[in-house]
Amino acid sequence: MNPRPPFNPQILLKKPNRPDPWARAETWRYTGPFTRWNRFKGAFPGLGIATVAFATYCAYEAVFLGKEEHGHGHHAAGAEGGG
């Protein structure tokens, strides 16, 4: 009686024309709502709205608020309270 050789999965991988037995079971992961783009969009649900809101706020601040010049002369030489 010949001893049975140990199982080697590499031999199965090297054989040509062997379809993946799990390919059909795994296709749902990459189709429909689980495509790469849909998974990426779901990872950051409020990013689009937040980006638009932030850009709008920055534009408002730059146009309407501008730079306010308060306290002229506070940084002049000797104005810090020497006695």
C-alpha cells in the first residue's frame, strides 16, 4: 500500500483551467452597493456638505469680515509700560 502524499495547495494553484470555486460566492462583495466607489462614499458620509460649508465660511470671512485693525500702536517701541 502506497502512503498518501501530504496535501499541497500550491499544486492546485499551478494547474491551468481551474476556476476559483468561491468566485461566484464572492462576487456580491464587489457589485451593486458594495463597489469600491460606494464603499468610499460611505466611509465619509458628510464630507461633501462639510467641504462646501467650510469653503462658504472662508469666502464670507475673507470678503465681509476682512482684517480688523484693532488697537493701533500697541506694538510700538516703548509702549509696553516702561516707567
